[in-house]
Amino acid sequence: MSTFDQLMAILPEGQTFSLIRESGRIYVDKTRYLYSLALSRKPWLLTRPRRFGKSTLVSAFEELWLHGVAPYDGHDSYFKGLEIEQLWPQVPDNAGPFYVLHLDFSVLLINCHNAADFHQRLNAKILRFAQNAHLELQTTGTDQDAFEQLLDAVPDKSVVLLVDEYDAPLTRLLEADADDDAASAASAAMTQLLRDFFVLIKASSRKFRFIFITGITRLKDTSVFSAGNSVVDISQRPDYGAICGITREELQRYFPEHLRYAAAQWLQLPEEQVSSLHVEQLLDEMTMWYDGYCFDRNCATHVFSLWSLLCFFGEKCTDFNTYWFDGSGRSKLLLQNLSQLSWTDRFNILFGDSVEVELEDFLSPTTLEAMQPEVLLFQTGYLTLKAPYRGAAASDTLTVLMGLPNKEMESALSRLYCLDFLPKKFGFRAFVDKLRAALKAQDATALQQCCNKVLQSVDYEHYPLTQESSVTACLYIAISLALHVRVTVNHHESHGRADLLFDWQHTTVVIEFKYAHKHSETSDLLKQAVEQILDRNYGDTFAQQPHLWRLAMVFCAESHEITDVQVVT
């Protein structure tokens, strides 16, 4: 077996804790958090974006409350050697046996079309659970649902309830293709069902030894957060900042051989020549691409995306690619929600500006439909916390500062925007081929045609290109996606700012745009763009490649296209 195959064989695979441990795969020990939460009977809530390890965490809780840390069924505990092994005896009321009910709402939703379908699936799941636990429930002739009957049938402090993806029913309904009235009615019915579910949990609190709920969003209207409810949200608590995701220290501790292999491939060195400095160099680059997520309100802890790390290590020929978008980032709900955000605000986020929202809007949105787009971008993983909660100027209002976490999410947000402003029949693959050919040949006319293909495909009624920055932003997104390169917008140089700058196959490309309202203005504006490039020496101080290709372009609003282009030497 090759080194790569050996390393692949021990990467954590799947979401089931016991299978990861049984197969000898790497498990990043997060069990100190399990201990801390198990000390209390409080119901806990954790929200994180998809692909951050929530389901594995829930699976570990299921194993812990079912079997503890002692050997069973002829094998060692799956917690042997982990922190919880020594800590578990200190947890009060841990002897059991417990009725451990694990409900994954995203799984229960499969083939459900409405709240009634979901309720039926939920009841069936609970009835099967009761049957396996040798509990007799009344299946006919009663108005009680299965969950209420189950709680009536068990002793106090005997139930462990684990709810994964509690908000999935609402998200799925809102993403379904339906007219506004039908979607609103379906959402209201599902919201009421979830309210009833969580109200029952609250009313029957004496029955539970432990409750742990996960989701992507925090929604006030589900009654899990209603006044007087005892659910404790740990999502932004500093002591749980690293409960999901991987810290840099954990990455170095648990994946040293994977890092050495990746460093050798990336730097094109024999593995025996890879030094600790080479590994640090790789780690620094990985940090820029996949680290930077912060869910800690004090902004003290940053983590890597677990999914992105596993995909990165799964590449035999190491390269820095974007993985998260295809696995988790195509949210129809998010695309619908983005319509509330102006393109100026969207581009500001994409260009690295931080966004600020009030803490109340951040922590307690009422519904998914009413959630601010910046908050949904955070909860779905596109944005992250950039500073501790702070007071707004001249106000007692607390605010939250958010921004892009890393290069991967910058690319993912570009792709999300692309889905929103380019038609499905755009022919992106053909565009990529033509753009690459134009750059390789340094053909200014062909590059102009590629740019116009993008600009003329934009829905001008919804996305008017009314200023130079809008034109620059559209082409920035298209070029970034097409070439998989980091395109710099308004790059600051000693004498000014170049509109677009990027490296492509040993050439640094610099483009200066001008915006003409009428055709009669284009000739003069082209001259201005050329003079600006020459006078301010755009590209001279930044160029990292042996060749420099500089172009002046003019976009004309009358024809919605770039009408003039000139190479500047």
C-alpha cells in the first residue's frame, strides 16, 4: 500500500463515532466538551454551519450515554484513551441505563412534503424506539402523539434526547419550489409542529437526564428560545469555541504525517527532505485557505473547516482547491435571502470589508424569512466573527462584526453570486476556455469579447451596471471563478489603485476600467485610462511574474458592453 493510501485509510470517515474509533481512524479528541456538558441537566443548543462535525459530536454523546466508558460486548470502550475516560466517573447521575433517543430531523425529512408527513415519520421513529426499548405505547384510540406517550411511560431523569439538525424541517420547506402562499402556509404548519415538540420537552423536563440540540440557525419562533425556556445556547460561548472544527494545534497534533506528505507534494520535495519549516510553510498557506472560522464571541479561538481539511488531505497531488461550496454551499434559501442585500453591499463583503449587525438581530432572528442576509451568511458558513461583541458608536446597542474567514470562502461566495446573476444557460465552461486562450495569446480583442459575454448576460433589470465598480465587480467574480486565481480589486500601489490585477501563467495582468454613459465619451475615457496606467506605473511595483500585460478598457452604458480596449506598454 502506498504512503498516500495508508494516510487515506486513517482519515476520519463518516459521522458515526463508534465506527471511526472501531476502524482505527483518527479521532480528534473533543470529549472534554462532552464531560463539561454532561455535568448538568440543562438542555443545550449548538449551532454551526454544515460540515463542521456536529453529527459526529451527537454520535459521541449517543455512545457515551448508552455505554459509558467501560468495556462492553467483548471489546474496549470506544472512549478508551480519550479525555472522557478519566472524567466520566465524576459526572453525577451517569449510571443509567438511559433511554437514548437520537432524532436526526434531516433524515426524518426524507420523502416528506409537509408538516403532516414529518409528524408521521417522527411518530413512527419514536414508536420503533419504544418497541426496541420494550416500552408499550398506545398506537390507536388516543390523541396523544408518540413522544408524549413515551415520556409518560418512563421514569424521571431516564431519557437522553439528542436532536440533530432541529431546523432542517423549516429550511427544507422554504427551499421547496412552491408559490409564496403555499410556502408560507407550509412553513407556519411546520413551525407550529416544532413549537409543540419543544413545549412538550419543557413541560416534561423532569423526565430528561440530558438534552443536546444542534442546528444551523437560531430561530426565536420555534419556542426552543421562548421566554422562560431553559435551553442554553452555547454557540458563541468562548469555552466552546473549538467544540467543532479543528484548531491549528489539533491539526499539528493529530495529522503530522498527512502534513509532511502534503508539504512534500506541494513543494515538490522528497518526503525525507521535508523539514519542520516546510511544514510550517504549508500550515501558513492552509491557514489562509481553510482556517479563520470564529464562533467565539470574544474572538479568541479560530478553527479550520473539518470538511475542507479532509478533502485537502484526500488529494494525492496536493493543491489548494475549494471544496466547501460543492458539499455545503448551494443553498436556495440563501440565494432567496440575498435579494435583500444590495449589490454594493454584496461586493463590499466579497472585497473583504467587514459587516456590522445589531446583536439582537444576530442572536434572535424570528424566522428564516425575516433573517438578515448577513446573519444567514454567518450561520451558513460564508462569514465569521471578526471582533468581540462591541457597543456601537453613540449608542448602547451591542453589535457584531463579521467578515470572510479565508480564501476558500471568498471563492465560495463568488460562486454563490455567480449562480445569482448569470443565467443557467450562460455556458460557463466555454467562457473559461475562451478566457484562458485570450490570456495565453495576450489577445486584447478576445479578452474584450470574453468580458462582454459576462456583462451582456447579466440581468440588467435586476442588476444594473450603473457605475464602474459594478462592472469591475462582475468581471472580478467571473475571472476568479474561471481561472481559480486570486484577483485583486483596487490594488493599492505607490501612486494609485489598479482596478483589476491577477497573475496567470507567468504573466501579471493589470486592467484599468472607465465608465462611459454615452458612446461619445468612450474615446476620451480610453485615453484617460491609458495615461493613468502610465502615470501611476500600475503593475510595476506589484508584478510577481516575469511578464506584465496592462490594458485600458471602457464600458459604455448605452450598449452595455466594453467598446474600447488598448494594450499599454
